[in-house]
Amino acid sequence: MQMQSVYGNRAARQALQTMPQSAPLQLKAAKINSWRGAHMRKFSKMQDPVTMQDNYVVEEDKMVGPKITGKDEVEDLGIMDATREWVMIKFSGIEGFVRRDKLEQAGMQTSRTRLKEAKANSSWGTGKSYEQEDSVDAFGENSGSALSWMKTSPEGIANSFEKQAEAAKSDNEKAKAERQGAGASTATGAVDAVSGIFGGLVALRRTVQSYRDANLSGMDKFKEVAGNALETADNGKTAFVGGATLVDSAAKASGHADGVGKSDAVSGWSGSVGEAIDSVKSTFNAVLHIVKLVDKALGKEGASKREVADSLMASASNLMQGAYSGVKTAKAILKIVDTSGAHKAASTALGTAIPAIGIAVSAIKITIKAYDIVKAELNNHQMRKLKKDTKFKENNVDKDYFKKRSIKLFGKTLHSSVATDTDKLRARRKELEGNTSRTEDEEKELKGIIEYEFYHELQQINRKRTKRAGLQIAFEMVSIAGDVATLSGAGAMVGAPLKAVASGLSVTTLIARKAKQYGRDRAAQAGAWWITKKMFDGEKSSEEKFKLRARHADTILKMIADLPEYDDSDPVQQQYKNVENVVRAAGCDPKALYRLNGDIEKQRELLIKALAERE
Amino acid sequence: MISDFVHARHLAEFGVLKNELDQAGLTATIIEKSDEMPLHMLLAALEPDGDGRERFLHFTFVPLSEEELEQIRLLQFFSVIPCEWDESRRMDMLQLLNAINGSLAIGHLGVREDGEIHFRYVHCVSNGDTIRREEFMEVVTMFVLMLDMASEPIEQVMKGTVSVAEASAKFLE
């Protein structure tokens, strides 16, 4: 059964035949560079009777070998399992599988380290110059990366990063232990016009399950799976539980013993279509009500009357508990229908079949964002109440982790403040923590730093969350037709950013059009200025093309070298993900690039070849 | 049409710039390209203006391919001035905007048919390199400074509290 879902179609099968899954690629030293380390898993090997290929199946529950820390070096054997989520490595003489994303990041991190070193000791080099005979070899020099279908889609990358972020977050979520409210109503009313949008949701849920089980192998594969799911009964893995109401299931899902991280909100969701819509609508209204309440509390009148503000906020807080389970449901639905992000391929197909789904998505996103804003505001409010001693900053302003920041222009200082250098603060804390014999002053300093860091971080997050979520809400309005916008009744939210986004965009695209037009017009005229002619001619010599590719290759390497030190924070993970996407978009398999870590020349060549291939 | 590679580069660069802006206190967000948005956009929230109205600064790369532009890229800075348009002031505003434009270090002001006033600057950056962060931040600071300088007289002339002649004079001397 498993194999059937793995080798779903002929194309996949054929491609797999040429993929040397069982032939070990170059043995390369690698690192598990995750602060959590890793533990190898046991595996079993089977031969596919059809393709005669070796298949590896990872037994996720069975650990083998010693625990690997973030500092240990392992050997990357380069063999992947059937799901393509695990890679075989060797550590301490034992072979086992670890999650691919744990190694992949090591690849990018090692690239970064080596490139930074090269920059520092001037061994960056300038690359080979153009050679007349520069023939572009088939890009399949490194076995295993020849076939384009094997290059993991951006969705795959998003998934792997997302998973790691989720794993880290789940610990925090468990600790928070938010109460599952029973407030959101789930009146099973008649299905109204909006329900048409959700019509395909049921089928898609099954599809997503199958989609996740199978290889991520692109649109065609998905369409086939979707077709099967819609037509035939499920294959046992995607049992569809009918009858339970939406909110109950959502509550169950969020009360799942494994916590938010492990339990899949999608698998917990079941219920009728009518219930789905009603629940989202109720949640939407409930959250809107709360937003208005909070607005009032924080508004000009509220702020001056402390008690009124506090009690309004308290009501809002209670209501939030009730809205929580509804928002969770909305998030689950969003995961399914979102046409951007990790599940793009899945929902894009649905989107074309049901055009109005984009509107539904935006409405859901707004609900969630509004909830986030309110949550952030409530946190801020509570934090102000718990205001701790802020003297730490004043007493330590001359230490190097507080930096005086001034904005200067034309010789005048426009603004100055004392900003926190979080990197230096963290470094100092680590230094103090590492020092086992601290003086009393150092002890005080360490305690002060830990407390300060905590509140500083909370403040930053909340501040950003509020603003960012607000921006996102406004942006969502851009993509919604007038009807749904009025549904929210929040005309005030639609305003400056909405208009400006549309304006800014239209101007940008206009410039591009005009510039091209002007160039063509000028070039067409007799006696046209020679630069114009050259610029818009489009003809470029091979040498010029090569130089351009070489520059791009260097820029990509530079982007990697400029990456910050890897950690599991969102912004850093996002940056790593973005840069890896650039590599991918250039037509280069990141794994192939990482294998050449330490050899800039080869990496440069690889990138240049990839770029040439793309043209 | 620009290639996926170019789009991916833009996104990666925006990621870096976003962090710079965040650190400087201008909360920023990236709106990734999608069916509704043909380009990636970086959005920063500026301080609200004197009347508490929200202001935003949008960054987009002008979508020209390398066939068209080889050595440089064009990064557009764009901000809408949240001033309530009064159609009866159109001639005055055109005169004022022209006067201010003459004195701006970078960028220019413009007004659309529907009365939306914007401040726009198209910044040239190298195509063969990543964007220098400190340089970028200094340009952003300049942009905001110009924006702030222009906003007050625009508001005053629109409301009629200052005559266009008087407001323009400051920029012409």
C-alpha cells in the first residue's frame, strides 16, 4: 500500500529508475547543526519488485546509535528514504537516518562559514575568465541531481523549515497552556451563498492527506491524487470522520496530548461544510467584536480612564479565550485553502476549480490577524502592569551592549537614543554563564541581563506583532472584493496602506513599460543615440553573457557569506530559506552546492553552469 | 516578464533590508508576490504624521529584465502623503509641488488625477552585488527627511492656512 502511494504514476517510476538511490554518493563530512542535535533512526531496506531499486523505510520510533550533538561531525552518505524526508548518515560507526532538513541547513551553514573564511583571508578569488571553448556541460555532473523533477520544490523547502520552526515552537506552546474556550458558537445553519466556496473543502482535506503521504513531485502528481480522492473512497489512511461538529473537533485537536506542534490540525478537523462556514463566520464576528472593544479601550477616551480601560481589556481577554478555538479552526481551514506558502501546489489546483476561494482565504486571514493584534495588545497591556525595574538600562548604559544610536544627516544629529545591541548582550550573558566563579557584581549583572533580555524580547515581539499584523490586515483588504470588505464593516482598517500598495505597484509596472517603450521608439528612429540602441537591442555576445553569469554567481556566494549566524529564530530561518531559494531559482541544487563547501572555485563554476542552463 | 531567479534575488534582498528597517524602528513586512501581486514588495511603517495619520514606505524593484538593464537595478521608494485632497486647490497644489520638487535632494512629488499625492524616488543599485545596508539606510533616512519636510506645507496650502505663494517661496530661495 505504501509503495503504491509512493510510486503513483509512471513518470515518477521512470524517473526513480534513473535516480541512483542505492548508489552512495560521495561520502562527505557534515554536521547536525541544530541546537537540538539529532538521533539516528533505524531503517529497513526493501527491493521494489517493479523497479528493482532499493527502498529505505525509516522506523521513526526506533533510535539507533548515540545521540548526536550540534557540534559532532557525521558522514553524509547521501542516500534518501522513500519519502525523501530522511537522509542516511554514519556516526560512531553506525548507519542511520536523520531528517533531511537537519543536514541541509548544515550545508548552507557550512557554506556560509567557509565563504566567510575565504573573504577574511582573501582567498575569495575572482573566478576563471571567459574561455572561447566554454561549453556548458550537462548539469548532471553530480549524480542524483540531473533530473529537474528531483529538485525539491520551494514548497518542500518551506515544509522543512516550517517543521523545524514548529518543533521549536511546540515546546513554548505547551508551556503556555492556553485554555480551550467553548465560546465560539457553531450554529448549524443552512448553507448560504458563501458555502459554495467551501464546497471542495471536504475532498481537498483527503487530498492533502494523500498529498502529504506521497512524494512531493509536482502539479501533475497532485492532480492525479486529487482526482482519485474525489472519485473513490479513501485508502484507509484518510479516514473521514463524519458527524462530529467542527468546534468539538477543533477543541479536541488543540487539546491533543501531544500539543500543538505534533498534532495536525488538519487531521483533527471534520464536520459538515455548513458547520465549517458558520464557525468561521461566528469567529469572524466574535473577533471583530473584540477588536472594537480593544479599540475603545485603547482609544483616546479609554486610555485616560484607567479603570474603564482595564475592565474593557479584561472583558476582551475573556472573550479571547472563547474565540481561541474558533481561530484555531480558522487556521486549520486556512492551511488547507491558502494559495500561498507551504501548500501552494495543493490549493492552487483547487483555486482554479473554485475561483472565489481567494476571497475566503483573505477573510480567514483577516480574522486570524485581528486575533493576533488583539492578543499582542493584551500582552502589552499586561506587561505594562507588570512593569519591572527598568533601571538596568540606566545603570549599565556605558557597557558595550547598549549602543548609542544617532541618526545623523548633513552634520546634524536628528535623533539619538540608547539602543540595545542584542547580540552583544547575549554574548555577554553567555560569557558570564560560562564563568563558573562569578563575582558578586558579575552575578548581579547576569541576573539583570537575563531579566532585561526577557522583557526586551517580549516588548519587541509584541510591538512588531501589532504593527505587522495590522499591516497584513490592511493588505488582505487589497485582495478582497468590495462585498467581503463590507462584511467586516471595518472600513477604517482599509486605508492608507491599501491605497498605497496599489498605487506603488501600478507606478512600478508603469515605469517598466514606459522605459521599454521609450527605448524601442528611440531605437527605431533613424540616427538613434547609440547607447539606447545597444541597451534595448537584446543581442549580447557570449563573453558578455558569461561575465554576467559570473557576477551573479559571485553575488549568490556573497549572499550566503553575509548570512547571520544560524539559530532557530524566525527571521534568521527566513533568511536562510530565502537564500536557498535563490540558489534553487538559479537552477542549482543546493545539495550539490554544499557538497563543494570549501572550494569556492568549484562552487562558482557550478552556479555559472546552472545559470547558463536556465537561459 | 522577469525570471524566477530575479524574483528570488529580490525576495532575499528584501529579507535583509527588512531586518535593517526593523532594527531602525521602522517595522517592516514583506508582501510576497502571488496571484494578486505581480512583484514582491517590502513595506515599512513610518511614524504617523502630525495629525496621527499612518504612513507607509513601499519598496519594489522595477521589473526590467537583464536584457533591458544589465549593470543596475531600479529600486523604487514610494509613499503616499495622507493629505485630504480638495479639488478646488488643484492649481495651487501643482504650483507648490513643483516648487518643492525643485529643492528636493532626492525623489519627487506627484499628484494623480484622483488627488492622491505621493513622494517617489527610484534608487539605482548595482546588479552585480548585494545592496549595501548602511548606504540603503542612509538613503531611507534622506527619503523620510524629505517627506517630512514636504508634508507640512502641503497640508497648510491644502487647508488654506498658508498661501501657495508664501509656502513656495521657502523652497525657491
